[in-house]
Amino acid sequence: SSSPTATIPGVMIGKADADVLRDSVLAGEDVEVTLVAGLPAGELVDVLRSSSSRGPGWPDRAGSGTRVVAKPDLAAPGTHVYAAEAGTGTEGLSKTGTSMAAPHVAGVAALLRQAQPALTAQQIKTLLLTTATPGVFEDTQPGLQSGGVRASRSRGGAGRVDAMAALSARTVAFAPPQGTVDLGLMELTGPTTVTRTIELEHFGETHVTLTTGFTPRVSSIHKALTVSVTPAELTLGPGETATVQVTASLDPNGLAPWRLANWTPDAIHTDDGAALAEAELDGHVTLTRIGDEAPLRVPFYALVRRVGRVEAATACLAPDMS
């Protein structure tokens, strides 16, 4: 005869909770445990999975170039997502990674194209970037919604894609040539000022007044970066366009020492990501519609390396034979 079987439920808990339970049991106390399926509400909302790839990108690595671009573009739900499985009729499957995150973004883009068929592919991408939710956090600690570590541009992109915000937007904010204010890798010997422009196009049916500004990812970058946006306010009518100027003043002396041991196209992705993040200056240029709490946010990114200046002077090393 077969041996009887029994299903024994199990659960994993943290050490702090385990210590409390152990001490209570050892003290002879009655312990009552209630198991609830799932995680506390909001615990993992907009938290990046540790295995998610980071940027920045190195598009001309084959030619040993030094051009660096901010990647990824966007973050989207992609961990343990359950969806319909192709070819099964009624079955589903659960996967983690780009296999689930990319369809989220593609679906939002399709909805946006259906709602606004006159928009170009570049305009759709721009709307997805500028309406994304910027509060994406690293998975370094629990309770991330209250004191978590905000992910850098090269980890969380412009933010988590927001379908409703993208569908509600009526102004395109595009920074040439790729859509965002991306300064790439900047090797600086001292304070430097650069200027970029953002092109606005309003396709709404009513006038809109926008106020401009800049929000850094973390306040500490103020030591190395100051950004001004002009004009401070502007009004656009249906079909009108305008240009906003972004001026960034960068001071490498305000950065922490460069800690990346190897600086090659391959090492940029294998070195310590935390060390790379110390040299990343990022945030959002904001365009806020008066009376609207959700502004357009144009991503800003610069990877700044402080370098020394070495100058050689002409000198004669031969002995004086006169």
C-alpha cells in the first residue's frame, strides 16, 4: 500500500520576524500566525528588479568611440507578469523581463496611435518619455515608497510608462536630436556651460500656459550641476510651436572621485553600478500646465568625469657646449 501524503503549507519570513517568533516560542508564549497571500500594498510598486539591465549605451563601441547615450528609454511592469500564451487558446504564462515589459510599452504606443493617428512615431515616443512616472526606485531596501533610493536615468530610464498620462497629453516636448536633453559623457577639467533646446508643439484644441523648471533626481547634484530654463512661462495656442532653452552649468569639482577602475566599452557595463551612478547628473526639465499637477518631464542626463590638464612645454635636453 502507498504511504499517506500530506500537504504542509510553508512561508518565508524575514529574520526580524523570525527572531520575534523564536523568542516567543522559547518563552512558552502562545503564538498565533495568520498567513495572507501576496505582499503589502505598495511594497514593490515601481521598484526595479535587480536583474534589470542598466545603461548608459555605447552606440559606437565597435569604432572605439567615446560617445555615450542615456539608456534605457523607459521602465515598464515586467516581473512575474501573467499574460495570455500564444497558440494555447485559453492558457496563460508568467514571465519576467523584457518579454513582458516591452509589450506593455508597445500596447501603450498602439493606444496612443489609435487615439491620435496624426502623431508621428517620434512624437509618440516623445509623449511616452515625457509623461512617464519618474518615481522608479532601486530594490535596495523594503518600504521603497517611503525613503527608497531613486533610480538613476541609466537604470530606470525616463520613468515607468503611464498610459493615461500619455493619452491625456496635448503638447509634444522634443529635445533634438533624440528627444531628451542628453549630454552623454563629458570629460571636464573645470566648470563648463552648455545649452540645449526643447521644441514644443501643441495639438490641443485650447490654449495652454506652461511654466518651466528643472527637478534633479537627487538634491546632492546641486554641487555639480545648475540648470536654468527660459522662458519661465509661455502660452501656446492650437497648432502653435515654441522653443525652450536649457542652460546647464557643470562643475566637476562638485563630484565624488571617479571610482570606475576600467573605462572601456565592455567595462562600462561590468563595473560597479553604484560607482557609475556617482558620476551621473540627471533629472527632468519640467513643463507644468497651470492648474495641472502632472507636468511634462523631459529627461536630462550627463555622465561627467573630472580629468586633469597636462601641458608640455618645449625644452632642450642637450648640454650647453658653448
